[in-house]
Amino acid sequence: MKVVADLCIVPMGVGPSVSPYVKEIKAIIDASDLTAEMHANGTNIEGELEDICRLIEMCEAKLSNLGVQRVFFTMSFSSRRDKKQSMADKLAAVS
């Protein structure tokens, strides 16, 4: 199933700045074949749901390898069955 996901990953217990960890996660997302756009509070990712879930597992494993003991995830998904629609299409529809 093709979806657009909004993902926010927050490493907890690592101090007030999480940017070093976010950079690690961004590198994993950028290396994937999925279309992704980072925004101020997370990342929009477009692709097959199972591919996105696999990517999220890779991100969690990286944080674990970096010693992060607790991670807070928020995810929301949207899909359309009546027509193909990309993230760009969705934005263009309201421009």
C-alpha cells in the first residue's frame, strides 16, 4: 500500500539537543530509495508502507547502536485509493 507518512523520532535522555542523532537518522533516510522531505518537526516520507516501516526499524537500530535507551516515535499515514497522489501533488493542490 502506497502511503505518505509523517514521522517524528525523538531520542530521549540524551540532553537538550538531539541534532547529532537527527543527523544520523537523516543520513539513513537520505540513503533510502524513498522520497522524503524533512521539515521542522519531522519528515514526510512517500512510499510503500512496508518499506517505510523497515526504514523506521533501521533508524531505531541506529539510535540503539549509538546508546540511546529510549526513543519516542510519532507516525501518521495517509493513502488514496482513488488516484495516485504524491507529496508534491498534495502541496500543488493547495497552492
